[in-house]
Amino acid sequence: MLKAIIFDMDGVLVDSEPVHMKAFEVLIKSLGKKFDKNYYYQFIGSTTDHMWDKVIEDNKLSFDKSQLMEMSDRFVAQILGDAGYPVMSGAADLIKRLKTDNIKLAIASSSGIDRIDNTLKKMGVFDEFDARVSGIDVKNPKPAPDTFLAAAEKLNVDPSECLVIEDSLNGIKAAKNAGMVCVMFENDNGMPHLDSSLADYVITGYEDLDLGFFEMVYSHQKNQP
């Protein structure tokens, strides 16, 4: 029986990936390095800790990751201005519909908890979530299952009773590694379209979706009536 729905945040609730990639490009070029979008794509869905550790190692940089994070945050702020990340159409309304149906809801994002909280507050859905988990606070980032398993534990449900909404390959792998049903959100924002074969279902928008839809996907995957 489906007892909880777990949302990723970046690329699922807010269209943040193009902003992050642009900030990454500006930062890399400011360091005198060549920007390669295919190199960046490998980090989508993983934590910034992991990303900057690898960037430092691959490019033999003298900066530490806290310095790179600060630089990246500054470039992101310049790109966004006062507008904030664009919210995915229909996302906030879907969350509110699900909450009225008494399904448990969680966020399990690779972003830091402060950015998770700020984003949910700007969307007006902070109070709708029963649990929030940052991948920075678990031992292993996505594609390891730790982030989603921590969310299930906070919700006091078995991982097999959860459905995840994800957009990245790392995130989909993490959900499946956690033993959860996974719905892939495919966003037409210019980022690469992923191989959707690992996901149990693919959606391209949130309008007209409700708990009944996700229960149908879950039951079909679990071979339940």
C-alpha cells in the first residue's frame, strides 16, 4: 500500500538546474578552465560537496570546496536577482491536493537544508511536508539510497511503501536502490533528456494529477489490484 510520496526538489519542484549550470560555467571560466556541459551533467542530482571535491581533484585547484561553494552561490544570486528559482507549473497545487488526501509527504534533495526550507517557503508549501532530508546530511549522496531511506525513516514508513518523484539519473538510481517506486519528471528546459528506462513511469507536468494517479502507478508496479 502506498503510504508516502517523496519529492526531489531541483528539477522537480523548481527549475534550478539551468541556473546552476550557468553559474558553474561562469565559475569554471573565471578560474581559467574550459567549460564542458557534458562534464557538468554527471553532477546533476548529486550533492555540491561531491561535485566540488571532484572538480578540485580533476582540475588540481588550490581552492577548497567552501571557497568554490561561496563563489558559486554568488554567481547564482547574480543570475537569479530577486526573482528566485522558477517554480514548476502546478507543483505547489499538486502538493496541496496530496496533503488534503492525508498521504505522507517528504522532500529528499541533494541541496542543503536551508535552501530546501527557503524554497518550500517561497512556494507556500513548507507546512505541507512531514519530513525534509538534505543529501548533505547523509553518509552517501545519490545515486546511493541514503537520502531516500532517511526520508522513509523520518516518515516512519517502510521504503517499499514509498513513491519518489525524480528528474535526474542519479536520483532515479537512488530511489530504485532504496526499493521505492519511481516516477520520472521530464522537464523540457534545454537540459539533456535522460534514459527513462530505469523509472517506473514518466510524467511531463503536474496538472490534473492526484493521489489516485500515483496509487495507480504504485499498484501497477507492485502487481497489486
